[in-house]
Amino acid sequence: MISLVSYLIGLMLILIALKHISDYVKDKKIFTYALYSASVFILAIIIVFSMLMSIISILMSPLRLLETILNISSFTLGIVTSLFIVWILIIISSAFLKLSFDKISRSLKIDLFSITALLYLIGAILIIFVIGSIFIFVAQILQTIAFFSIKF
């Protein structure tokens, strides 16, 4: 829970930085795309959280647990469908982030933003094969380096 809160605080700080960059280069789409990306990502987090809460409530209630065991196929289908929707939302979020970072890359002439955006998108696509998390981790490191390489 604490890591989720710290992640959301970091997301807000990045949005603030992107708003300042957007104002500096006078391109409002940079912030707009980033805001879309963050909104879709938060929606994915809400879906995962609600799915986990429903699983916990099923495990806490013996009667519901028995019903779930008897209807395991519908329970499994519900989980798989939810995870698929979350995966699609993460890909959409990464696509909006790519649009935003590509605009920053062109405006500030820092190619590291484009590379970061591409790694985020590849990581989002491959997240179902655990290797995507490595791409996202590398993208986060490059994102930090890209922000520190901005010279106004």
C-alpha cells in the first residue's frame, strides 16, 4: 500500500514536470497526452485493486469460497478477463506516454525521451511475459536521466 502511494506521488511529480515542460515549449499536447496516460493508468490500478478486494472477500467468507470452488471456471474467467483489460489499459497508457515523450524529444532535442517512451511501450506489451517489467524498470532509469539532461 505504501509503495502504491509513493508511486502515485511520483506520478504526480512527473505530471508537474511535464506541465512545466509543456508551458516552456508552448505545446499543450505534451501535458494533455501525459494526463491521458496517467488517467488510464490510474483506471488500471483501480481495476486491479477492486479485483484483489473481491478475491480477498471471497477468501474471507466460507460460503462464498465454497460457491467459488464450485464455479471455478467463472471465477477464473473473471480474473483472466480483468487482467486482460488491465493489460490493454496499460498498453494504451504507454501509447499516450509515448506521444507525450516523443513531443518532448522533438521540442527539446533530447532523444533519450523517445527511447524511454519506446521502452515503456515495449515493456507494457511484454508485461504479461514478466520480461516487460525489466523493460519498464530500464525505462524508468532512462526517464530519470532524460529529465536531468534538460537544460533550459
